[in-house]
Amino acid sequence: MDIRAQASMVFHLDKCIGCHTCSLACKNIWTDRKGAEYMWWNNVETKPGTGYPTLWEDQDKYRGGWDVVNEGGQLRPKLKLQGRFGALANIFYNPYLPSVDDYYEPWTYDYANLLDAPESDDQPTARAVSQITGKYIDTIEAGPNWDDDLGGSTIYAANDPNLAGLSEEERAELAEIQRVAFFYLPRICNHCLNAGCVAACPAGAIYKRGEDGIVLISQEKCRGWRMCISGCPYKKVYYNWHTGKSEKCILCYPRVESGQPPACFHSCVGRIRYFGVLLYDADRITEAISVPNQNLVEAHRSIIQDPFDPAIIRAARDRGISDAMIDAAQKSPVYKFVKLWKLGLPLHAEFRTLPMLFYVPPMLPVLARVTREGRYEVAGAADNSLAPLLSSLDKARVPIRYMANLFAAGNEEIVAEVYRKLIAVRLYNRAQQVGDVSADEMQRALETGRTTAEEAAAIFRLTSRPTYQERFVIPPIHREEAIAQTIDPYKERSETGFGLTEAPSRRW
Amino acid sequence: MLDTVLFVVFPYVAVALAVAVGLLRYYKDRFSFSSQSSEFLEKRELFWGSVPWHYGVVIILIAHLLAFLFPGLWGALVADPIRLYTLEIIGLALALLTIVGMVMLIARRIQRPRVFSVTTTLDWVLLVTLLAQVVLGFWVALMFRWGSDWYIRTAVPWLRSLVLLQPDIRFITALPWIVKLHMLGGFVLVALFPFTRLVHIFTVPVTYLWRPYQVVIWNRRPGPSGRRS
Ligand code: HEM
Ligand code: SF4
Ligand code: SF4
């Protein structure tokens, strides 16, 4: 057993309002630079949709993450991008690299013209100017969130890879204008346990920090071989076309090290984000991804360890994990959502990178359904009983199949379990607060949701009324000790505290 | 006199520059070590440029190096006419590849505004020098046949004399000027190396062949059992 601590996250999708505040908080701090304009370390996409970069989930196109091969009955993970020799053979040209057109050409506007234009009969305009070439762009053809709120859905939403397995009728229903349904999917780097970006990097420049599991790219070791961009199935590594280096979400480690949550967490308007540490068994990583797709979520859960178990605590201490870190693991909201309540699911477990950002799937667009006749069928509205809520899953507005493709590697039962529990929590609260659910009905809901009144109350509390301290349990990183080991404190004292002391731009 | 400056003084200056500036750059500005890939900005033409260019130039360079390091073995290899012809044909084909590749790369940088905008003056100098060098090499191979044979009796002893710090240019003074230009070009590139993206050659990631897939870095030792993984 090799217990390690991992900074982990939960996003509660029912609470995301799609405001993009998180994206802008991140952009203003980290990627408002030349070469990084197009990078959205945090982005929020509309689902159904093709996301950012376009069709990132299509691994036949981009070859991110891991495959499993069957070797004499034993499943073995294999990097989907290429083998080790393949990496060297393809190094002069990476066939699977997304290009700027799969994102968009970053632009600004010629604002100066509004002030400086000579007098004329027409109003001056601010034309779009490419931030790469400095030339005017006549027609902007793509941009961040080009398909926000289903814009251009006949092109974007209709080609969502997660629609695989849905019947023609289901697809048509989803796209029909009066019955349309969508939700938001905010994404950052998942700081995976079996990261595809790390594995694909020929230079070995990408690494996981042992203490907290944050995945970083050493800007000094990166040589611009640009394999990581393909290796990450979530397309959360971006290539800086100006510096010739790859960059990615750093989980705001300078903030985390000083006890603050990452900026996107802090600024989240819907308060959908939870941050905390998980303990996991690093010896079982390979085992956890060497299972068939439908078992992946279970296997992922199983390597996350109980921070209250004395044996685990002992093993953790043995591996140098501090008591303060174990304490943080015990208070972690992520532990509750993911392991205790089994509500948090990994995004696209079938990519097999063991992502450590978990999602509580959204219920809102799922439960109410619009019938063929255009009637809005909120489950339970027809009669005075709310019972139909429980049976309405199979006629969900966004088919369970779709959610399963996103959050359970296709295993519909896993998603249905989550929904049954979420519904139970709702019925329980309805009974408490409105009082129109009979005790019987509530009891049945709790049983179907495999939960208890206490648990439902706790889920409600952490979902709807958590304090700041409950949402964000920042693990103690002991930065002081860490630095003392690597840098002479007297030297550190006179530095900025950040790694780079020179501007990240091309000098040679 | 000119020969001494070009083929004794200049090579030493070039190598000194390459080593000194190269090391300085490595230790003072490691951030600048990058292939400066532009594939993100343009893919299709890069394929037709970069792939022929690299496969051509890497193999040719290795051949130059092998003949220099093991002239005896190389001599035995080309002693047989069949092997000599095969080698020369392969060499010519590879040289052609590099020319096609480099022409593509340069044309691409001129024509594609996105790539043009990330090209520095030194990039242009380097690309043009490289093109000149491979064209010269091709010309020499075509016009002065059996270079794989006479190379080990002219350039190799001269280069060895430079390495042994007993410079002796007699081996090459009588060569045609075009051959000498190709030799000079080699050292111009050595001199350019530390100032340009050519530094990427020295960071070829061979360790990828055996390193573990996952990289974990600890600040402190992770406990008494001491395993660092
Ligand atoms: C095995 C060793 C080498 C490796 C792994 C390597 C790799 C690379 C890579 C990844 C690029 C960037 C391509 C892109 O834009 O995506 C590049 C560009 C380049 N390489 Fe190499 N290279 C090697 C050897 C060489 C050699 C020996 C030379 C010349 C003597 C060379 C000259 C160049 C030049 C001039 C470019 C810029 C091409 C352009 O974009 O216009 N490389 N190399
Ligand atoms: S999500 Fe993050 S850690 Fe995982 S493969 Fe992508 S960049 Fe790497
Ligand atoms: S800030 Fe929060 S609510 Fe707004 S889009 Fe981002 S994740 Fe959603």
C-alpha cells in the first residue's frame, strides 16, 4: 500500500449557471499573455455540444488517454497516442495535434481607430485584429464558447460524441426547439492519477507533485515536442505558440500554498465547486484502469481510501503524510461526495487517466420532460403525489444514456443510482420544508435512493448551504519546509517567490 | 592565408562559441531550449517540410559523423563498388529530401502569415544557411563523385588534425572551392547553433524510451520506507 494525498475537486452541475466567471477569473490571473490568449485553463461548455477545442472528446481524432489491450485474458493499459519508439518517430510532426483552427484565432479590436479615425460621414468602427498575425480579420469564424447555450446547435450539439447510443428519436427530441434541453459543463485540468499528458511527454517535463498531486509542466524542461497536448484526452494542455512551450492549469498552486482555493473556485457564482484532499493507494493505479469500461467508476472509487480507518492513517503516516494533511482528508467535502455518498462521478472514466475532478450530474434538465403534444411534464405535477419523480428516470428529458456516456463510461446503472439518491434528497427536503410528501412516500424514496434521513440531510446541507470553510478544505502544503529543502532561505528571501524570474517570451 | 583563417581559425572560433554560448544558454536561460514548434499554427505544409527535412538531415549527419569517427571501417565499407554505389544513391536521395523539405519549410514561413509572425531574424538566417548547406552538399555529391570515399582522405584527416590541436589544412587546400564552401558551411552552422533553435538537437529525448510513464516529484522524502518512485 502506497498512500498518497491528492488535491481533488467536485463540481455540482445542478448549481452551474453558465456565467463564465470562473473562466475569466482564471484568464485574468494566468493566461492574459501573448501566446496564451486562446488558452482557457478553465472553460465552461454547453452540453450537448462539441466543446473546446471542437470535438475534444473524439479520441479517434485526437488519440488522448489510454486504451486497454487484452493480453491473454488480462487487460493492460496502453497509451492511445503512440508507443515509445512511435513518439520519437513522430516527433518531427505529430499527426494528432489539434491546430489553432480547432480552437480559434485569438483576436482583439482596433479600438484606437474609434478615437483616431479622421472625420468622415460614417461612424468609425473597431475592426477585429488577429493577435497572432496582427492583420485584420474580416469574418470571425470561431471563438471561445462559440456554441454557448446551443448556438449553432445543428452543427455543434448535433455532433456531440456523447450522443452515441441514443436513438434517432431521442436525438431529434433533444434538438427540437420547444423541447430543447441543455446544461453546462465547467472544465479544468483533472490533475489525473494516471495522467496522459505526463505519460506522453518525451522530455519528462510534466510531473505530479508528490505532496498534493498537482500536475505541472516544468517550463525549463519543456522542449516543445507537443505530445502532451495529444496525450491529454481532456485537451487541457495548451501550446503557447509564442514561447514554444506547453502550459496547463496549475490549480492556482501559489494560492493553494497560501491557504486559498484556486481562483475559479473562489469566484464561482453558483458555488458549485468543492475543493479537498483525497487519500488514495498509488500501488493500485494500474489495477484500477485495467478493468472493462462498465467497472471503471467502481474501480476508481475503490482506490480512494477511508481517511478515518486507523490502518489507512498508519499507512499514510508511514509514507510521510502529515497529520494536518490527514485531518484535511477527513474534513474533505470531496471525500463525502465521491466516496461516502457516491454522488461525484469522473468525467469520461473510459479515458483511463483517473481524473480527480468529479461531477455531480445535473438533475434539472433531466427530470422535467416535454411531451410530443408540447405539454411540460414535470414529474409529480399531474397528481398531488411526487412519487412519479422516482419512476421518471427512464423517460428523462436528457436520456440517462447520454449522462452515462459522460460520467460513467457508459454504465447507466451508476448514473441512475446517483439520480435516485438525488431525488430522495429532494423528496426528503420537500417533506421537511413543504410537508406535502407523505412519510410513506419519503421512506420509499430514501430506500430507493439507498440513503437515510441523516445522509439526505447532510447531502442537502453540503449542497445548498455550505459555508466557505466547508466547501474549501485547503490541504496544508507546508511550503516553508518544502522550500527549505530546495532553495537556500536567504536566497528565497530576496526573490519574488515564483519560479520564473524572466518574462516568458522568446529571446533567442 | 585565407585558407588558414577559414579552415583553422574559424572552426576553432565556431566550436568555442558553440560550447561557451551553448553552456551559458543552458545554465542561464534553459527556458529558451525548445524546438519552437509551429505545428499548432500550420500543420499540413509542416508535414511535407519537417518530415523529409528531418529524416534526411538526421541520417546524413549521422553518416558524416560515423565516417569521421571510424574512417577505417567506413573505408572498408565503400571499398566494394556495389556498396559504394548504393551508399551514394541513398545519400543523393536523402540530400534531395532535405532540399525539398527545406524549400517547403521556407516557403511555408513566407506564405503563411501565422507562421511568418512567429519567425525571428535568426530563424531566417538559420533556414537560409541550412538550405545553402544542403544544396551545396547535394551539388558536391553530384558533381564530385564518390565523396563517401574521398571524404575520409580529405575532410576527415583535416578535422582530426583540428581535434588533435595540430591543425593541418594541406588535406583540403587543393579541393574545389565549392567543396570548401560546404566545409565552411558546416562550421558556420556550428557557430549559429548556440544562438538559434538548433539547440533542440542536443535535447533529443531518448530517455523517453525507458523512463517510467508517470513522473512524481517530492520535496521531502515520503517516509521511512524511503521509496521515492
Ligand atoms: C533527432 C534530432 C532532432 C529532433 C528530435 C528534432 C525535432 C524538431 C522539432 C520537433 C521541430 C519543430 C517542428 C514543428 O514546427 O513542429 C524541429 C524543427 C526544426 N529542426 Fe529539428 N530535430 C532534430 C534534428 C535537427 C537537425 C539535425 C537539424 C539541422 C541541422 C534540425 C533543424 C531544424 C529546423 C531548421 C527546424 C525549424 C523548421 C521550421 O519550422 O521551419 N533539426 N525539429
Ligand atoms: S486532465 Fe490534466 S492531468 Fe489529466 S491528462 Fe489532462 S492535463 Fe494531464
Ligand atoms: S463561475 Fe461557477 S456557476 Fe459560473 S460558469 Fe463557472 S462553474 Fe458555473
